[in-house]
Amino acid sequence: MDSTRLFNSPLIDFNTRCPNGKKTVYFNRIKAEKFAEYLSSDGLVARICHYQDFEMSKLIKIEEKYKHRKDKLDTKMTDYRTNNIVEYFGPGRKRHLKEYHYKLNSFAPERKMFFYHEARVDGLFAREETTTSMTELYKDRDDFLIRRHVVFLKKEKKFGPQDPTNQRPIVSITDTFSRNDAKRADDDIQERSYFLTEDRIFVRYHRDDRRITQSWREFHRPPGWEDSPSSFAMSSEMHRAFNADANAAPLKNVAIYQMLNEFLVQEDKHRVGIRAAEQETKDILNDRDMESSNPKLAISFYDVERNEEFRVMRIREEEEKKTEEIRRKELESDYLAPYIARLRLDPAHLDVHSALRLRDQCLQDFKDRMLGQANLIQKRYEEVASELQKKQQWYQQNQTTLTKEQEEDYLIYCSDAMFRIHILETRLQRHKELAPIKYTSLEAKLRHDPRLYRFLTNV
């Protein structure tokens, strides 16, 4: 191949890597396919097919590699022996999904999801669902929660209208916590179970290293809790406990009442959280259905060969920027623009009266500005002279008691003050000399301005 032709090839052709952007290599019971980036509409760049026989007629596994997917899909692995599919995602998804495990052509809700727990507020690491259960694993939580297991009642198929919420009844909720070294083992909860169908709460504490048994408590839900959750009557039948430390003092009824109340409040929060988790799973599944049926690729802003939309937008922005820069420079060079806007005049339809008003307003503002500068210099001159006079009076009154350092400071101050007075006198004198010259120059500039020339020529 001619080297000149190779180096003069467009970048989009060079990135195809091989003819037609596709290459297939055969190995022992393996077929490897490579695709150029952006060649496939779904972003597929590599596919490895594993076969059971040498004739490559029985497909057992497919590994697919993707790039530039907006849904952050990186790798997809399909195992036809177990019907398992695993999808791997890069960071940046809306719900921070990392891995998605599910069955091929299975209608049973058996799936497993892994998440980037560092990016999530709740620290969720994994979620596994079956027909009758949901298990969530957590990491790095402040409350030391590491696992939540929920058991659902299997819904029976019924004829007639379906429940619009389609929610599975909850049978039990079990939370597992890691060890909190800041608490005693007998006060640090290891497992807390809510048996909703039995109206029972069971709490197991961590085992102390010096003992072979664990402390536990069991509560029974007070009747009518749903009707009046703020208050309920406590009875001895509602609580029983075992403390592994035989010498520990039993808890008072007030502490037990507060503990039960806290557990009941947490139970209501858990129910809401479980329904939110189910809804999040549904949202993820809906997103995956849309992303799989209509995959979209992310194109770099700098890839002008493919990103036509961004290229047109960038050209439009550059043109708008140039137009704005020209307009800004015109406004900066047009010294009459503020006065035209203030007097609400139309530059294209000026008359003698409008031209005179424009000239007089411009000259009057110039006079006011020159007078203001002169007054400012004069005021500063008077302030420095007054401060120097007060310092001289102070020196005359305390001359006999001053130290050598104070006299040196006085002389330095006087020298600096006289220098500033001299500078201010010079500036004021020069201002008085230049003000009439500048005024005359401005008047001539107005007279010869193309917009005012024909109105001020004979005035």
C-alpha cells in the first residue's frame, strides 16, 4: 500500500482498523470478532463465542464488549448452559448500577444487582430478589447495617381484576448489624427481626468474647398500634428477655417502653423503604428494557467527524461570539451611545433640536466630570495639609519631652506629607491647564461627528 495514501486517509477511515471495520479470528472452539468503534449501532467492539464442539455448532457462552454506550454498559456475558446473563456497567449511571445478573427467557423475578456503594447515599452494595424474598447488602453505613432480608408471602393467582399496586405482602424483615465497638456487646444489636404476620419483634445482641451465649429480647406488638402510634399500654406479656450477663441489672419498664416504641417506628420506616426498593428495581428494569431496545452511543464533543450536532452548535456559538465581540467594540468606541440611550433618540432620525440636546448633554457631563475631579484633588490636598498642620502643632507643644525616635518619626512624616502636598498641587495645576484644552477638543469632535456634522455646522 502506498504510504502517502495511508497517511492522507481521513481519521474516521483510519479508525476502522481493518477492511469494513470487522475482523474475525478462529481458535480452538472459539470465534473472536472485533469491530471498529461506532461501527455497530449498539457500540459492540468485540464478541467472543465459546463452543462445545470443534465444528462450532453448539454455542455455550458469549462474551460481548461495548464502548461509548450512554447507559455505561461495558461487558455482557451470556451462558447458555445455565441460562445466566451478567451485564457489567461503568460508573456514572443514574442509580449507580454496577452488575446485573438475571436468567435468560425467565419470567420469575430472580435477579441479582450490584451497585457502586461509594456513590450511593444509603451504601447499598447488592440486592438479590426471588419470588418470595429480597436480600440487600450494605457497606460503610453509620448505623452499622450490613444486611436486610425481607420475606414475602407468595401471591396466589386469582381470576378477576388485579391489584393496581401489585405489592407482595411482607411476612418478615430481618436486619443484621456489624459490631459497634463503642457499645457493650449486650447492648449492641446483631440481628433485629420483625415478624409481621405474628406481631412479634425479636432482637439478638452480639456475643461477648467472654461468654458462650448471646442476649436477646422479644416484643409483641401492642394491640391498636396502627390507630394510636404515639401512645400504647405496656404489659408484662408484651416483653421477655434473656441477658447473658447474670450480674447485669434488668432494664426498667420506661426503658423497655422506649425501646419498643423505637422498634415500632423503625418498622414503619422499613416498610416504606422496602416499597421504595421494589420501585427502584422496577425503574431499573424499565430503563434496561428501553436501553436494550434502543441503545444510544455517547459521542465526544471533539469528534467533529461523527458529532454533527455539536459541530453545528460550535460553529453557531463561534459566530455569535464574534458578533457579540464586534457589537461590544462598537459600543466601546461610540462615545455617544450612552447619551442616545438616555435621551431616547433614534440615531437614524436626528434633527437640529435633537443634535443640540445631544451636544449640550455631552458637554455638560464633561464639565461636571472635570469639576468633580478638581474638587476631589482639592479635597485631598486640604486633608493632607490639615493633618500636617495638626502634627506641627503637636510637635510645638511636646517638643521638649520628645524622644529621639519620636523626633525622627515626626521628620519622616513631615517629609512624606510635603511630598504628597507637592504632588497634589502639581496634579491640580495640570488639571486646570488641560481641562479647557480637553473641552475644546471634545467640542470639535462633536462638531465633526458624522451624525451631528450637518446639524452643527452653522450653529
